[in-house]
Amino acid sequence: MSLFIFSTLIISISFLTILGSWYSIQGPFLQHLVMLISVAVAIFSAAIVIAIQPLLSSRKSRLQHALPHEAAWGNELSTVLTTPAAVLDGFVVKFVNTPFLQALGMVGMADQVLGMPFTNLIHPADHTNFAELSVEASTGKTKNEATKIRMVCSDGSTLPANSSLTRLREDRRNNLMLFQFTPITTVNTLNNNYEPQFNYHSIIEKLEEIVFQLNAEGKIIFLNSAWESLLELKTQDCLGKPITAYAHPEDKPMLEARLDSLTQGKRTNCTIETRLLTVRGDPTWVILRAKTTAATTWERTSVIGTMIDNQQNKEAEAGIIANRRAANALLAHVPGMVYRCRNDRSWNFEFVNEGCIDVTGYDSLELINNPNITFNHIIHPDDREAVWESVNQQINCGEKFKLIYRIITRKGETKLVQENGRGIFSSTGELLALEGFITEIPDQRYNVTSPYSQNSGNNSTK
């Protein structure tokens, strides 16, 4: 206002000077008259400014405080909402509540979200849907069906959601709007009244396998009765909790990582063996097979799957391993080489005890399923063909084979060994493998230059 009065005085003085220069009348009367008029105009202008300034200031103050007041009201409203919500000023984010940040995996990132264009949080393919939603909200039009918009999460995955946009006040002076969304994966959560929602519930309830469904946050939204039968946990008490809460502590990180990769759309399915804890805390093995319900990759969505009781198989497997360990410990002290191999030209070993070190100089790990070191390579080159022919001849006759032949050890030494073995046949008569025992002949009781078949009673090529 002071600037305006000063400007008025300057203009008045300029007017006085210019007007006085137009007239050459001698005498002070005209100049005094012009000066008087100029001063009167300045005073009148100042009076008008002083009179209307409070009105202008009041209007400006109301306009300045209107937006923060509306924003504060919108922030308070979105804070008390349990669904994800955000206050928008046009297309700019002004406030987001905690459920909004949790749904998009942005907890602790509110400062980065505020002030950014809201379209940064929407999948590019759905920008048109949001623009239409914004136009409808600004014009006051509403529709019965929710608008499906895919939100972009912090990890780059998308979260399909039913969205709505509402103007905070029905006037044209502000552009504040309240955006709300509900993840589609949580819309149809089953409750106690299953029948009208799930036509095949009775069938699923009779399955021995556990059938489950997780929402995009990894929380259980459906379980059949097999869950209670296996773990003795009440189904209703487990709904809404992460399925990893019932996993064995040692298996929890792996299970959590696999399920997260499904809910985030990084993979479409997974199969994993894991342990769940019963109500008494006892671990039980299950085979978990899960599949995402996403239509496209990188879409955050729910997971469905099954779990099969695998405890008996694991116990049987543990028993087999224990028996095998005991057998290996026993065979390790046998002064010779106990083996099982395929009947091929390489004599590839499927099993061999530690006695092979004393006989051949090679470790059992070097000989089992190793195409680079086969027993055919260890047999003396002059005896290889004879060994092959002699073994197959005796097997075809339905006999156990007994041979004496030469081998070359790891150190390059030539040894004379004796082998006793037999063929292992299936119920249909198919030859599956050879099993036998090879031991070193410590002295030169046999002075042979070719394999000797003890069954044939004379020197012959094996």
C-alpha cells in the first residue's frame, strides 16, 4: 500500500510539472491551483487505497488459508482410514497414509513420495484410466463399478487394485482429491460362510492335501481342514497371519524368499520341501507346491497352492541313509573293492567302497559316475577286450563270473587282481547292473599274460 501512495504522489507531481509547462501564464495562481488539484487527487487516491486494502487483505488471507486447511482436513481424513489412501493436489501427492505405504512396500519412504507426480505410482498402461477417473471426480460424476488401476510397488512389481477418486469439497477453488484403492487379491477373502462363495468347498474339504491361498502380503486368506488335521492348529486362528509364521526356523528364510518371489510376480510357480511346526512345536515335513494367480509377470498378486504330508517319506529316507552309512562303514574295512556298475564298455561305477584306494589308488569319488576315469581305463589295455567278452559270456550262461586280469594303478603300477561278480536282473529278465568284489593277488601265484576265467578252467580271453 505504501508503494501505491508513493507512486500516486510521483504521478501527481509529474502531472503538476507537465501541466504547468503547457501554460505560460505569469503569476502563481494557476500553478497553485494545479498543485492543489494534484494534492487532492493524491489524497483521494490514498484514501481509496486505505479503504479497500483491508478487504483485499482479508480476501487474500482467506484464499491463502483455504488450501492448507483443506489439505489438513484431507490428511486427517486419510489418516483415520484403514484402506490405502492419498491426498492429491491435481496430480501431485500431498499426503499418503500408512496402509498406502505398506501396500506398495514403501514403508519409511513417505518423504520420497510426497511432492512427486502421482502418475509415477501408476502403471503406464493405466494412466488413461486414472485420467478418466480424475475427470469424473472433477465433474462430480460417479459410477457404480470401481476403476481397476495397477499400482507400481517399490520393487517394480504391480499391484492390481480397485480405485476411487473423490473431490474433498464441492467447489472450484481447490483441486484437492482423496484417492483410495483396495488390492484386488483381498477383495474376495473367504469368511465362515463358504458355501455361497466357493462352489467346490465340500470337495476341497475332503482332500488330504492342504489347500491354501495367500494374499499379496503373504498372509493366509484360505485353508482347508487338512491344515488342522496335520498341524492340529485351528484354521480360523491362522487366517490373516503369514504362512511363514508356522515354518521351522531353519526353513523360514528359504520359504519366505520363494513365496515373496511369487507374490511379487518374479516367478510363476515353485516346489519346495519344508518343515511346518505342529501345535506342540514338533516339525513335520511337507512338499509345498504354489502358483501365482497373476496374469502377467511382475504383477503383485495372490498365491494358491497345496501341501502334502512328507513326514513318512523323510523318516524312511533317513532310515535308508542310516543303513547305507552303516553299510559303508562296514564295507570300508573290507580288504578289497566292493562295487556296483553298469554293463557297458566303460564299466561305469554306481557304487564302490573305500577299498578301491588300496586296489587301484583311486578314491571312490573319482570312480563313481566319472566319464573321465572309468574302470575300463584302469584295466590293462591288453586285457580290456578279453574282460568284456568273458564277463558277458558267463552272464549269458546264467553263471557268476570269476576272473583274473591285470590293472594299472594310479601310480602306473601293474597289478594282478581277482574279480568275483554276478548280474542283477529285473523281474522281466533285463540286466540292470553288475555287482561284485575285486581283490588284489598279493604274490605272483598266477603267471598270466591274459585274463583267466576260473569258470572255464583254462586260460582264455575274458
